[in-house]
Amino acid sequence: QVQLVESGGGLVQAGGSLRLSCAASGSIFSINPMGWYRQAPGKQRELVAAVTSGGSTQYTNSVKGRFTISRDNAKNTVYLQMNSLKPEDTAVYYCYAHLNGPTFGDYWGQGTQVTVSS
């Protein structure tokens, strides 16, 4: 059994910052990659950022220069530092992890709400 537990969402004014965390627990051999998706009302879920076990990162264009993804492999935890937040960043943010080994597959967190007021 594998679980992803997220924390750090909330309400912030435009221009503010939030930091999301996601910790994976359970039967884990390796995770590659880990990342964050988001889904705004009436829109499809989109990839925000992802990071490999080696530290390579990927960002959607709209967050480049504002968001930073990082991970602690020893703790099976991924972080998303979000700066200069905009109202259009408002969404439910989901942690994602692709596991290798005996529990091979894609796993998702329960989602955390991020609301940016103008």
C-alpha cells in the first residue's frame, strides 16, 4: 500500500507565496518522477512541475520563473515553492508519483486547494 499525503495549500493574496509538500509512504522501491498537477474548475488537469530522482526538472510555461520544485529522495518527499502567485494559479493541486518495483504504478494525493485572491 502506498499513500501520498499533501500539505501546504491555502488562501493567499496575489503576489504572495505558498509551499506545498507531499510525502510518500508505504512499500516504496523507487519513485521516478514525482510532481504536481493542478485542476481549476471547468478545466482539465495539467502538469505544473515534475522532478526526477536525479534532479532534472520540468515546468509548464505559465509557472516558469515563479515556481520551484524540489525533492528529498531520502524522505520520499516532493516540494513546490510557489512565489508571485496569480489568481489564475487558483486550483486544486495534486501530488503525483510514478513508482517502480513491486508497487509499480501511478499514485496520486488527495489534492490540496490553493486559492489566490486578487
